[in-house]
Amino acid sequence: MNKIKIVLDKKGIKQKWLAEQLGKSFNMVNSYVQNRTQPSIETLYKIASILDVEVDELLYSKDDIEQININKQ
């Protein structure tokens, strides 16, 4: 499942609101959520900032992040 969609659902935020905050169309945000288009790195950072999450949370599952942290030790 798409991580942006998960965060939006978890926070009770609508795609339309995110689109307005990003200055993008609803269709563009919906294409990110449906994995039809990937946001640019710049847009990904903007999404993370707007949603008040780390970029990693939009890219990796919690299990992936835990595994990365274990491997760093």
C-alpha cells in the first residue's frame, strides 16, 4: 500500500487538502497516492513537511526502518 495514503488515512487528511497545500491538482496528488506517478524528491520533502512526518516514513515500512537501524549498529 502507498505510504502517502497510509499517512493521510492515519491522520484523517483528505487528498484534496494535501493538493491545496502543495499547490498541485487533486489529480496529481491522487496519482501519487495510487502509485501511478512518483513525486519528485522536492515534492516528497514538501509532503513530509506538510504531513509532519519524516521522509523515511513515506518511503519505508516501520519494519524496514527497524532493519536499517539494526544494520547500522
